[in-house]
Amino acid sequence: MLEWVCFYMKVASVPVFFDDITRHYAKIFAELPAKTMTDLGAFVLWIQHHPVLQSLLGENSLPLWWHESVFKKFQKIHTCQDLTLRTLRVLAAHKRLNILQDILKVLNENQRSSTTVYWHTAKQFSQSDVSALEKTLSDAFGKPIVVVQKEQPDLLMGGVLLWNDSMIDLSLSSLFSNLYTEIDHVFTCS
């Protein structure tokens, strides 16, 4: 069961946007100087305050000049290093400014010394079982994992793992609920 949990946690931890090209960008970003990363973070904050621009960044149908104009508009109000501007220009040239926020989020997560995983279970596990889970997850992710356990009897059996922005629901109550929804859908659609 622990191998299964580790597998699903790894799959859930890899962001959907992480295609091969984005992985390449993330490797490059990991080597950028701190000042450049700060400037890129400032760009992300700036774009978050402009929701229309943020939503349009994901549109690949927009012409290349539009993507470049977004970072040039940012450049007018924020003094950046040359390396920051070149990085933004490369992302704009590939219409990938929209993934910058996700890349920075993953890089920040990877730099943390440990990750906390919240384990909501129907029945309290022994400390030795929790320690075994921590060790297995730590080995799988290559960094310390701290498991915080909370008992929730309404889950019936199994449990729910929560960390960062991810969740794996292994509870029996959710399985029953999903089964009920599927059966109800079959009878209402027939």
C-alpha cells in the first residue's frame, strides 16, 4: 500500500504543465542568480494584479508581439537586470510567460528543507506506522517528510493525504459516495 501511495503522490506532485520543454526551463531557472529570481517573482506578482493579462497569457493564438508587449509593459514600471529581461524575452518568444508562476512555485517547494503531509485517517495509526510512512515518503521524494496525523472517523476506512496543493483520497466514504453518484447517474439517464 505504501508503494501505491508514493506512486500517486509523485504523480500528483508533478504539475500538469511540466512537459519536456518546461522541465528544461525549470533546470535553467534553478541556476539563475537570486536577484534574477526576485525580479521574476516581481513579474509574477505584477501579472497577478492584472487578471485580464494573466488569463490572456495562456492563449497561444495571440501573436508573438502581444506576449512580448506584456513583459515590456512590466519593464517600464520595474527596473530589472538584463538577465531577467532576457529570460522574460525567451519565455515570451515561446509564448510561455504563463508557466513562470508555476515554475517558481515548484522551485520554491524544492528548496524547502522538508514537506509536511497531512494524513487524515479513519483510525489513528501507531507512531511506528507514521514513522514508517515518513521514512518511505522521504526516501521516495529525496527530502524529509513530516506526517501530521488527524483522526476522522467519518472516513470509515482509509484516509486522505494533503500536501501543498495536492490531495489523494483513499477513504472508503469517498469510494461509496462516488459509487452512489455513478449508480444514480445510470438510473437518471436511462
